[in-house]
Amino acid sequence: MSATRSTLLLSVDFEDWHQLVRRRVGAAGWENPGPALERQTDALLALFDELGARATFFVLGMAARAHPHLMDRIVRRGHEIGCHGDAHLPVHTQTPGEFSADLRAARSTIEELTGQTPVGYRAPAFSITQSSNWAFEILANEGFAYDSSQHDSPALRDRVAPNETSPHLMDAGLWEFPIAVWRIGQGRLPVGGASYWQILPTPILLTGLQNAGSLAGLYLHPNELDPQPLDAGLPPTASSAQRAHAKLREVQRNGARRRAPRVLRAIARRFELIPYGEAHARLDGSA
Ligand SMILES: [Zn+2]
């Protein structure tokens, strides 16, 4: 059966949920390393080992600097290192110069901590929009070989919606690897992200992935594998408005967290899961 299994691309947007949620609510000391990324990373690595799957970790520069020892752990397990930018700011809110600077900051952190130069990129929250699609040319000029920022999800405004559901070479000279989306007529059902897995029955999700196009992409976040409930753990100085905002984020993220491992196991029984770099090598003829 395995010879005829369809293949999906497995990835992690490697970021520290505590840094991001604390920054979002404006908490003091938000940039300090969060208390949970280490156990989340270990849970992810253990699950991937159990499944015999390697993934691409799109690493956020500021998370890597806060947790330098985790980079080695990921590399030693044979996973690919990609780039998720440095500060997790939407691309469409940046100028081309700011975007280049963010890319370079992330890359130099990643090179320093892993000894590897990432050739794959994923924008924070899929934020390369139609009005900021100049970013593809910058990525190509900066030496990136592929991008995985196009997600044809109705939740993303002004998104760049690829005509093709499969990987393709863009005019900028960069390969694009779209996220898995099930197209039903004019409808779009996002099936590639663990944040959607919490609301879809598994059989429907598996059917959707089967119809999402060859080499479609899956993405997880470390917090979705946390064995413990997420708690923003705001400092005592936080206001009640900040606490309410953080609570909302906790509830949203904890919903996805509960189902992700079970759903990924079901996906792995049905599909071959490989990292992006391996798919790129196959397509680019360098395998
Ligand atoms: Zn992200």
C-alpha cells in the first residue's frame, strides 16, 4: 500500500506562543523565553519519531534566540530548517527594505545556531498578500529556493490565491508550495492546518487532503502539541483587559491542541509525509 500512498509535506511554524501572545496583549517582558516551548518541541519531536516522519521547521528568528539549545535538538533528529522570518510581523505591514532586513536577521540567527542556511520560507500568518507580492522577488534575490506562504483560505483577506494547487515555479524564479485546501466548486475548505483540524471530522479532513492536490502542505505550531493546557502566564502588572485578551487566545489555542496529535496520526496512516526540501529536490531534478 505504501508505494501508492499520496504524499503531503509536513511542516512546523517554529515559534514561541508565549512571546507572541504576551506581545499581542502588550505585556512587559514579552520577549523573554516562554516556559512551554521546550516541552512542546519535545512532544513534537517524539510524535514525528513515532510516525517515522521528518518535517520542515520554519524557524522564527526571535524564538530561536530565546531557545538556542532547541535548535540543535531539531537538527539532530534530521529535520529540515526553514525560515519563518525574525519578528513575526505581517509582511504586508512592512516596506520591502524592512522585509529584507527581517529576513537577514532571521537567517543569520539560524545560520549561527544550526550551521545551516535555510532555502525555504514561510511568511508569518501567510501574510504575503496581493499588495505585498513584491516579497517573492526579494526572497529569490536573497537566495531562497522555495516559498510556502500561499494559503487559499477564505479567512485570509487579499490573499495570493494560486491557480494551481500543486507546487509550481513562479515568475520570480522561486518554487511555491501551496498549503492544502480542498476546492469544492467555488468553495474553499482549508485542511492543511492543525487550527482547522479541531472543527473538521477526521474522515472529512482525510477526504479533503486526498483532494487537495499533489504535495500539498500541512502546518503545525509547537503549542498545538503541548501536553499541558496553554496559559499565557502574564506578569502581575498585567491589566484586566490584557488578561481577558490572553484568556481568549488560550481558549482558541487549547481547542486545536486537544485534537492535533490524534489527527496527525490518522493522516500519517493514510499519507506519506516528507519535508519540503525533499519535495523541492524531487521537483527541481536535483534528487
Ligand atoms: Zn507563525
